[in-house]
Amino acid sequence: MLPFLTQMRFEDATNEYAELTKKWVKGLENLSRLREEDLEIGVTPKEEVYREDKAVLYRFKPTVEEPLSIPVLIVYALVNRPFMVDLQEDRSLVANLLKLGIDVYLIDWGYPSRADRWLTLDDYINGYIDNCVEVVRNKHSLDKINLLGICQGGTFSLCYSSIYPEKVKNAIAMVTPVDFHVQEALLNLWGGCTLGSEALDVDQMVDAMGNVPGDFLNSEFLMLKPWQLGYQKYLDFPEIMGDEEKLRNFMRMEKWIFDSPDQPGEVYRQFMKDFYQANKLIQGEVKIGEKRVDLGNIQMPILNLYADKDHLVPPKSSWALEKYIGSKDYTARSFPVGHVGMYVSGRVQRDLPPTIADWLKARAS
């Protein structure tokens, strides 16, 4: 009996090895056919309408004859590139909003250099964002425009909306951290607010490095879920390689994940110390230049979009927004995905763009 079982196990192992080898051979053939243009991100047609230092303001080409009269300006995080919102033709928040008649602008922060280490949140919020808002307002002869802030860019947008409420018609916060001390936030450990400020000496890091390397930040994000983000996906790679479309999707995601700009040192210093470690946003103690951020000043309509399974920005961190704003027109919508799923999930791409478009159109007058 035992020799028979040993023979069966050997045959099973041999068959599995042969099957795996076939998958690797097929996968290598698919890899060899991949070209750089197959992995392009941000393919929706757009034009540059304004440039200041590294920041570039783009307007995406409208796809309907008469788009909504009030455009939306997307403010993305400084971490990673903003074109996750336009990952590929069939998974593009931007393309779907255009189809629904929304006029879309986006700020591309570019790649900060050593010369940018002294840039501050004042430069980004009272400078670049405000200047981009002015360009859009003037181009459309409007007093107010719509803002869509994503992740850290959502926090920036809330600060901006508090300081310049007269320029914002409607504000949308997407996977946006507001309360930085919720216990579920894994990044609190990184920021040091759970373990104590000694967990991360931000001053020492910035003083030593100047700009904070994007590779460092990326490795920190990956280590929050080392198995899922660092090992599991590569164990599944042989299965992915055998399907050309899945392989292209996988490689696009890898390209975006590891395309991580450096963080300007002084921006990183203030954001980590004032927001993550001291949680000043909800206390009304954040100062951007000489201007204090009071979330109570946000009285325009607010749409708060969050991901139920988000490990970077837990729902509780986003939920806090309702408690501190002054708006009486507040809407929250959740989606059953994680942080990245808000950009790439097929189900979300089906439901999220109409949610945004319908909400904006209902508040266009």
C-alpha cells in the first residue's frame, strides 16, 4: 500500500511540476511580447492648460457636446502618480466621468527634486492649488468650481475648502483621512501617533534626507500588509502570466505602484507632525501659512466616498468628516473594496462615476 501511495504522490508532483512549467513557458512568451506602450497609464486625451514649477494642470478632452457647466478639479495625493484615476481605457474614473458629461481637470504634481525640499503645505495649498483653481475659474468665467480630492489630496482639498469656501461650489472627498488617530489605521503606527512620537523622528529624517525618498514611502506602505502586498501576488504570478490581458493589467498596476515620487521634505514634516502625530485637523489647529483650517467653514455640499475594506484610510477616519464640517448637505457612500479597489475594481467603476456625476448634476444650479 505504501509504495502505491508513494508512487501516486510522485506522479501527482510530477504532473503539477509539468503543468507549472507549461504555465511559466506560456507566461514568458506573453512577457516577451509586452511592449512599453502596452503598459501606458493615463491614456485619456488631455491638454496642458497651466504649469508652475513641477505642477501641471491638465484638462481632459470632453466627450459630450455640452458638459456640466461647473467643472471638477481632481486633487490627488503627493504619493504615487495621479493617473491611477485613468489607469486604462476600461478602468478609468476620468473616462467614465467624461462619458457622463463631467468636465474634468487634474493636477499632476510631477517629481519633486532636491531643489524642492523647502516647499511647504503653504506652497501647495495656498499656492499651486489656489492658482489652478483660479485658472479654471477664469477659463469658465465662474465664481466657484467643484473639487474632488483623493486620499492625501482629499485632506488638501478640505483644507483648501476651509480657507477659500467662496471658490468651491461642491467638494468631494474620496478615501480621505480626517481623524488621524482612529485605532484601526495601520499608518498610525508609521506616523508614530499610536506608539508615541518616538516611533518616527520626523525632524531627524527630514533634516538628514531633505526630500523623503518615494521608495522608502512605498516600502512602508507594502509592509503594512506584507503577505498580501509583498508575497501573495507573486505566488499567483504563474496563473496571471498565462493570460495576456491579466498580465497587462498586473504589470500596469506594478508600474503605478513603484512609480513613487519623492516627498518635499518640509511638506512631509508638517503633514506627519500636524496631521498624523498631533491630529490637528479635527482640532482646528492646522495652519497653512498664516491661514488656520477650521472644518466648520466648510458649508458647501459634501460627498464623502470611502472604502469599507481600506487598510490605509479606515472608514472611521473618513466618517469623522461629518462631525466637524458646517455643511447641512452631507452625503456619504461606501464601496465594498480596499483602498486601491476604489480605482481599479470593475464594480466600483460601474457604480462610482454615476454616484459622483448624479450628485454634482443635482447641485449644479
